[in-house]
Amino acid sequence: MWKNDDISHFMKYEDILSVLDECNDSCIFIWNITDDHYSISRKAVDKFNLDNNSFNHVLKTLENVVYPDDAPMLDEDVKRLIRDKAGLHNLEYRWYNKNHQPVWIRCKGQVVNDNENNRLFLIGSISELGTRNKYDNNTSLSKELVLEHEYKNFINQNKTVKGYFLIIGVDKFKSINERYGTDIGDQVLADVAQCIVNIIGTRKNVYRLRGDEFGILVTGDGTDFDMEAKKLYKEVRCEIDEMIKSRNFNLFYTISGGAYSFDAKNDSFATMIKNARFALHRAKLIGRNIFVAYNNEDYNNYIKKIELQDKLRDSIVNDFEGFEVYYQPVYKTNKNKVEGAEALIRWNSKDYGFMSPVEFIPLLEESYLIIPLGRWIIKQATMQCKKWMAVSRDFSININLSFVQILKSDVVKDIVNCVNETGIDHEHIVFEATESGKLDSNIMVKNVLTELSGQGFDLAVDDFGTGYSNLRYIRDMLFKIIKVDRAFIQNIDSNKDNYTMVKFIINMAHDLNLKVCVEGVETENELSCVLELGADSVQGYYYGKPMPAGEFEKKYF
Ligand code: C2E
Ligand code: CA
Ligand code: CA
């Protein structure tokens, strides 16, 4: 089987090897280094980009097989073996297969020095490592495992290796897959990979990470790696934009980038990749199509936020431990008395103490925990209302609804079940929704509000005048009450502009048959102004701060 006349001395080895070859998946090889002749199992010709299983001029011939980026590594190892005339060869690198696709192989061999003939041999085997773990067929890039291996090499060298790791992610990749199918998704990934390679000039140091992420590892002795990373990100983005343009915008997408400047002496592989991923996560959060460099303060804040979210979750799971609904009096001008309250949530945490809803409501919204807590608030508030109605028949309660409850839960069903269980008339409950870009012009919001209104609940626009003041939204969404934000009431007695604004809002609302509640009235002068302007109800510290139910009862009943 082995065709090398010069190595007759080795025939007994060859016989053994050919037998081994039959019962082995690997390809066994003998390289006569002295005569520069190579023989390998015949099956290697079927697997790899080889014309023959036996050839001379070994390194030159192997150029057709060895993946170019890996050639220097192989060269170096061979030089070492020849120099030392002994030793083990153990390398993982890439060979081209029959389809000219790089595949990972492990080449293991032993240098044998035949002193009698004064010849040097390398005898060993080549086995395919399987492309799945190390290599991405779609983009022809190495995977995270290879990056890990290469980065850990820096650490093992124990030298100062510095640089940056840039992760590029395709924005909204999931929706590309959903809209156009995974074949197009794969094509997008292959295109992005190619654009990155065009800019870098080699596939080396470019990695296909998980999902839609690509990593680029750059080492050097620069002074501002964050700037370098940003520049590289922009170049890649331009390349992608050009490609999209050249294809007549058939498919349009953007990329985000996040980078971490590392020092291999101090940063483990896990730290390096985690921090770069965090930066990318921030870029996507901020609004995509941008670059963000890792920042320690951002990271610490993020960790604090995650911890806080965990504590909130614990409290909710733990029977809403630490949560309490407070009630702020609502004064009705036509009755000249407090005859209602707004339910406002409070959280007294074991770890953080008393915390404002302004801080924790957004976290609950982000994690959708506002849905179970919102249900609990509705239950508490309606039971409280029923109790107070026994003393004051017309008493009503205002409950805040978050856009997450409206958009992401079956809020109408929840409310109707809860209120029916409590057994009070629907007209005693007002639901407040903040006018914001999140609710505006969404057909689902309109449906929910229409259903609530159809069920006999009153609806109020909260914080009117701040953020989006879309009058069409007010007109179309079946609101009965406008709540004017505190910002307009502050110093209304001395601030002419505020006075004019509130006058205008109240007149407009009354013309549209809507009632107006002014919020944040703190002083007697402010109160007389809003009464003079015809507000229908008034809320504010002047009448009372939000307080626990027991205190409210003592004060107003
Ligand atoms: P909001 O719905 O606009 O509630 C009115 C806020 O103004 C309350 O703050 C209240 O304490 C405060 N306030 C009332 N009168 C005065 C005043 O005269 N002067 C001053 N300086 N402030 C006054 P709070 O309770 O801290 O709530 C803040 C926000 O948190 C609420 O604004 C609401 O958006 C949200 N929130 C509170 N409870 C809930 C809830 O149960 N569910 C939902 N989804 N959001 C809630
Ligand atoms: Ca409110
Ligand atoms: Ca408000």
C-alpha cells in the first residue's frame, strides 16, 4: 500500500500501518522528511483536496490542502520538529475538503529518527474534528470555541497582549428570519461575514458567535482601542450599506456593535466576551444601528437593576410582600368634599427600604411583572372601594393601568373578573392611562379602552400636557376625564403661562364634554386659581398625600 522504495527499512511499520488503516477512521500517514516524500491512507484522497495519496515536495503539495490562514502555524511546528529531530506533532487546524470547504482536522504524529539510515520520519494520523463545533459552514468562519482557544493562548503566553474585541450583531435578525425565512436569514449572515472579511482582509480573527453575532479580535499596542473599535464598526457598516445599495435595497437591515478593550493579563476569556456582549446589548437597547464601548459604570448599574428586578420578583412571588396600596384623596368640586381616591402603589423592601414607584414601575414593566402586580392592585383597590362605599355611597377609586398591562395581558378579562368578584358597580372605578407614544394610535389599545368603556368603567388620560399631547388620541379613545399634570399647576397663581394653559385645557375639555382633574395642588392660592378656572376635581398635597388605607379612613370618614 505504501509506495516508497527508499523506505524498505520501514516496510514492517508500513504493513502494520496499512492494517491499522483498515480498521481506523483516521488517515494514517508517513512523511519521510529527509527525502521529502509523503504517503497517506488512500481514503484521504476521497476526503480532502488531494490528487494523490503519495507525493514529493510535501509542503508545496500540501499548500492545496492546508487552509492559508493556518499555514504559518504548521510551518512553525514542522521547523521545530526538524530542528529538534524529535518530538510530538499535535496540531488542530484546517484542511480543505473535496468541495474546497475548510474543515477542522487534528494531526498527531511522532518524529522517528532512523539512525541506521540517517533518515527522519514523521508518522501519525489525521482525523476530522467535525465541522460542527469549530467551524460555521454558512459563513466559513471559526466559531466561539476557536476564539476561546486562541484567546487562552494569549493568556498562556503570559505576555502583555492588549487589544479589543468587537462584536457585531444584526439588528432585529429574528424578524428577518420570521419575515423572509431562514434561507434569507442565512444569506444575511453570510453577507455580513463577507463584508467584515472585506474590511479586515482575512478570515483570521473573525468569528461567528451565537445567533446573529460576529466577533473580531484585534491585538495591538494602540492607546485608544475604543476609538479603533468604533472606526472598524463604522467601516463594516459602510461596507454593508454599500452592498445593500448595490442590490437596490432588496433587503434592508442594520448592524449594531459593542466592544471591550482587553488586557489578556487581567481579563479571562469569559470576562472579555461577557463585557463585549454587554456593550452590544446596550447598543441594541439604546436604539440599534450604533456602536457602544464597554463602560464599567453602565455595567454596575445594569447589575444593580437586575438585582432589583430579582428582589421585586421575590416580593411578588412571596404573596406581594412589602407592597401596599396607598390612597390619595380626590376632591370633587361640585360636592365640595373628598369623595374618591387614587390608588398608588408603594414598595417597602427588606433590602432597599422605601422605594418610589417612579423607580420600580419601569422595572416591573420591563420584566412584565407589572401584570401580576397590577392584578393585585386592582383587587386591593376595588375591595377598599367597596368598603368605603358602605360609608360614602358615591365613593369612587382611580386605578392606574400600565401600557404593558394594556398591550401584553388580557386586562379587560382580569378587571371584569376581579370587579365582579368584589361585587361593585363598574361606574365607581376609573382607569387612568398615561398618554404616551406607546399607547397612541395602536388599534389594540383602542379595542381595550373601548371594551372597558363599554363595561361602564370611566377612563382618564393621565399626565395630560406632558410628553405626547395628541388631541386625536383624546378624541378617539373614549376618555371621560383629563388629568392635568402637576407641571402646569405649580405656581399657577404667579405663573401667567401656566394659568393660561390650564384655562385653555379646561375650556377645551368642557367643550368636548370631558371632565378635568388637576393634579399637584399644594397651596391655597393654587387651589383658588384652579377652582376659579372650573376644575371638576382636585388632587394634591393640599388635600392630602397618598396614605395607607387606615390613615385615609381616619381622616376622611
Ligand atoms: P401619577 O399616576 O401621575 O400619580 C401622581 C403622583 O403625583 C403620585 O406620585 C403622587 O404622590 C404625586 N403627587 C400627588 N399630589 C402631589 C402634590 O401635590 N405634589 C407633589 N409633589 N406630588 C404629588 P407617586 O405615588 O410617587 O407615583 C408616581 C407615579 O408612579 C404615578 O404617577 C404613576 O405613573 C406610577 N404609579 C403609582 N402607582 C401605580 C400603580 O398602581 N400602577 C401603575 N401602573 N403605576 C403607578
Ligand atoms: Ca395616575
Ligand atoms: Ca398624573
